[in-house]
Amino acid sequence: MARLPSFNLAEIFRRRERLRTRVLDQYVGTTVDGDALDRLTAALRTALPSGATGDAVFESVRYLAGKELTANEALRLAWRLAGNMPRLREGQAVGPWSAQPVNEWVPLQVLRAVPGRNSRDHRGTELSLRVLAGSPCPMRINAFWKRKAIRFVAYRVGFSRWRDGTYPFQKAQQLVGLRFMGLIEAERSRTRPEFHELECPQSYVNWNRNEVLRLRLRVDQNCPNGWVHACHNCVVGYDECVAGTHKENYEVGTCNQCGHVGVFFDPEDHSLHCINCTTRIRLRRTTS
């Protein structure tokens, strides 16, 4: 296996925010015409670390010509530039991903994990992951892992191999928030980035444990709210608590499937069904 590339993710995130707040936010809501494109290129090149060539920066933002810059696109552009400095220094443009020309190791973070079935009607977990750096950055990509694969990955990214270990693994949702590296394969990534190999360097294992799992599994730490239930059963999302295993806080309402009142809903599902009913529907066999 080729040597894994090194990414300073903390610096990438700081650079992303500097580019967004100091440069791109000023252009949000405006149409990037010819003059604005030149000004934007110059401002970004000044804000980027030394070595990024003017042509590479211009070609990286040229796709915006004649378009109105939205806040979401400004964030994506800032992240893409920040996460691809080696390419910019080599004079390569880093526009929006359209194809994967070569195999590429990239850092990934799990955003979401829900039970479901794949196209072959196998039970497993549907995962959504964020590419944190590299040419597909900051795309959100999907994967489906069966139970055996989930447990294999869990042991690789920081969980204990034994039930009585310091970091015991129980459910796939506990992978949310954790980081590892995935190999985006050119041959399989014709229309969207796909990976089937992963590695988790010790620095990533340390981050997973120190920044997420120590709180999630109460390793010498207590729940910020003083609760004792497991974090993967909690209504609080990771937008509010780093130990959360879903993005937004669950909402309470009436389910139009089971008819129960005062049950929990996941805002990410945009569903009229409660969490329990949604899970049952996802796991329902599609073939007889």
C-alpha cells in the first residue's frame, strides 16, 4: 500500500473559515461577472498561503462566472480551496468534482448512520460521510455496510475489541462523528466518489477517542446534561453536543403511521413518521 498522505485538518478548517469570512462572504448574493471574477481571484490568492498560482486559483473559481454566489457555495468553495493547497501550489485547478482521474486517499468523517437495506435486500447501515480534504472535498458521499463490515470498521477507528474494554462498541450509530481515511477509486468513481478501502492512522484513532468517544462512552467524563442513558439513545444532536449520534435535536410530535402522540422525529428525515416507524419501514423486505 502506498504511503498515506498527511492532512492537517485543524489548519484546513481554520483556512476555510478565513477564506469564507474575509473574502467570500463579501460576494454572497452578487453575480460574479468578469470584473468581479478577477477581483475575487486576486482576493483569494492574497488570502491563501504562499505558493498558490494565480492561474490555478482563477481556474478554480471560473465555474462561478455569470452566477450568483450563494452562502452554501461560498462555504464549499472556501473548503475546496483550503483542502487542496498542494494542488494549487502545483498549478492545478480545484473546481467542483466531476470525475476521479486517479486513486486518492482522502480523510472522511461519518455524518449519519441509519439502518436499512441495500439494492440486494441485505440488512445493514446506510452511511453518509463528508470528504474533509482532497479533490472531492467537501462532498457528501454515501456507503452501505453490513453488520460484519460495521464491526470491522469500529475496531479500526478506535473502539475496543472486547465488550469490557474502555471503548466498547454496540451500535452502528456510534460511528457518527468519527474520522478515518478512504481510498477514492478512479475505476469505480465515474459518476460519484466511491471507496472500498479504508485506513485509520493512529493520529485519527487518538482524535476519535479524545474528541468524541471519551465523552460518548463516559470515559472519565460525565454527560453535560447529567443524563445516564447511552448517547446513541439521546435526543440531542451533534450540532449541540459533540457526543450526539445524529445532527439535529429530535422533535416531538404525533406519528401518522402508528398514531402515537409525543413520539420522536428526526428532522433530517423530513418524514411524517416517527423514528421507530421510519426504521421499521427502512428494514422492511422489498422482495417476497
